[in-house]
Amino acid sequence: MTVAPSTEPSGAPTLRDDALLQVRDLTKHFPITQGIIFQKQVGAVQAVDGITFDVAERETLGLVGESGCGKSTAGRTITKLIDPTSGSIVFDGKEIAGCSRSQMQALRSDIQIIFQDPYSSLNPRHPIGTIVGAPFRVTDSSMTDKEIKSKVQGLLERVGLNPEHYNRYPHEFSGGQRQRIGVARAVALRPKLIVCDEPVSALDVSIQAQVVNLLEDLQEEFGIAYIFVAHDLSVVRHISDRVAVMYLGKIMELADRDTIYSKPLHPYTHALLSAVPIPDPDSQNRRERILLTGDLPSPINPPSGCVFHTRCFKAQERCKLEVPAFREVAPGHAIACHFPEERKPFDPGASGRVIRSTMSAEEQDEQVPVESHPDLVQQAHQDDRSQFR
């Protein structure tokens, strides 16, 4: 264990001028309202709260964190499936945060998304030829059915499916095959950026490897950039060039893959990596474990100061009062922590030591998990969906 050098805030991380995607202070709050006729806002679900990062061409950015930390919401906001509350999204040199649905139409061929659930993301009433061919019909009305069928069959073959399955329906395919159909639909128009919203989390391990390898092959072939949202840190390590660690709507640490996995600085990153199993029983028993107590706080009422201080094993009084700046501590390595510390992910001399966070019972009672507010969360989602009616 090594204490990182003292680093005073040096400003927000520098975004690369030539990056394909530049996100600055992106925020998405879902309003919570009361009343039927005369509605008033009484709060907000702070799903994404001021995140900043960039993605270069042909680069893969991994987005990791616990369930409910805002990863998927960030991806959907970047693709403009939902509108941001504030912040800037610059794609290929154009500001798109304030673009309307009609204005985004021209950019849909360059920004696509692969959804998490391969079962609900495909229309069960349409054959896969219609599903995969939809992007061609929307963007080029002059294409004939014969031309579209030829392109779709070529895509199906490229993603490892039989072109003769053109007229089959989604229910006739396995989960892995359905996800390949979703991948084919996403790459149909040769986009520059694809948001992969946990594309392998619902699949078996062997199928996960096939889909991940397929995504890498398509990236190499078509020059696609990915934002890869996932829980599995092993998968993220395999596919990502850089990794951003999210917690309660904020990015805690952002660095290249090798730095995140070998020299992390944020206590939350340490905790995540300590939970990754090692395929060696002796090493697994000797490693240092960091156990976080309590549930993820509610994004309706996040903690003051550093949002992680209620579960952090290094928290001090300053953490409760002062929000840590998201700053660069080295070129390409940014964190949001007052007391960064370098720890080896596996220390052979740890002798199975367990570190527990010091969250008090009173603090646990104060931080009610978001699941305890199902009515408020449901209302927030209904308010957001009403924008598209």
C-alpha cells in the first residue's frame, strides 16, 4: 500500500480536441411531482450528476459501477433517447445536447445503441429481416426491398447467423442469437459510436465471450467507438481502452485500463477490484478484501460532500463537508477524492485481511436506498416518458 503524492486540484480533466465524443458536466435529473391537476415538483432523482469524459475514434470506454449508479441513464442520455437536464454533448464537432428529435434524425446513423435485454429489445411481431432492415428503410427510402434483403442477409452472416433465417421471428432464437440480431441492427448503418448497454449481462459465459469477440471484430472492421456499460470487471478489462468508475451519478475515477487495474487511487475502485474473484484458492484466501457496509444511498437524497463518504473506509470529516473536485492527478488519470491512495489489487502479504467501511448505524438509517421509494421513482419515470407522447 502506497499513499499517493499530495495533489491539489489542478482543474477538470482536459478533453482531447480531436475526440469523437466530448461530454462536459452532463446531468440528468428525473423530476418528482405531486398532485393531479396542479402538479408541483417536490424533488428529483439525480440519476446522472455532472459527469465529464471523452471518447476518441475506434476507442472503447468502459463504464462500471453498482446497479443504480447511473451508467445506463448516462448512455441513453448521450444517445439522446432521453434529454439531458444540463451539460454539453459534443459529437463529431457538433453540440447535440439541445437538439430536437427531428434534428437528431440526421445523426442517428452515426450514434446507435445495443440494449441490455435481448428479449424485450426486439419486436416479437416482426421477422428479423424487418427488424435489421428498419435502419435502411428509415434513412434511405429509395432502396428497394431486394436491396434491403441483400444487405440484411449480409449483416446476419457477418454476425454469425444464417442468412436464411431472414423470415424467422425473435422467439425462434436463443438469447445469444437475439443479441447478435441487436448487434446487426446497431452496425447496419456503419455508425461512428455505439453505446453498449450491458450487452452481455443476460447471457451465459460462453456466449458472452462470443459476443465480446464479435464486437471487437466489428470495431476493427468498421472503425467504431464504443461506450461499454457493464458490471463484469473482467469483461471490461478485456474490451476497454479506458475505464470510468461511476458511483451515485458521478464519475469517481477515470484512467486507461492498465492504470485502473494495476494502480487505482479511489477507495471505491479499490473496493470494486477487491471483489473480483481470483481463480487461485490460495491467492483468494490471502488477498485483502474491502467490504462496503450499507446500501447504495438514494439518488433522491444523496449524501452531502463526497457521495461515497457514507461507505468509504478512508472517510474523514472533510469528506462529509466538501465535494471533491474531479481533477487530473496525472495525464489521462482523473479522480474525485480528497485522499487518494495507491493499493495493489492483490497483495501477497495481506494474509486475508478484511477492511470494512465505518458507516455508523445512524448514517445507514439516513441513507434510505432508492428501492424504498418505488412510488417516487415510478412517478419520475412516468414524467420522463410523457415527454415523448
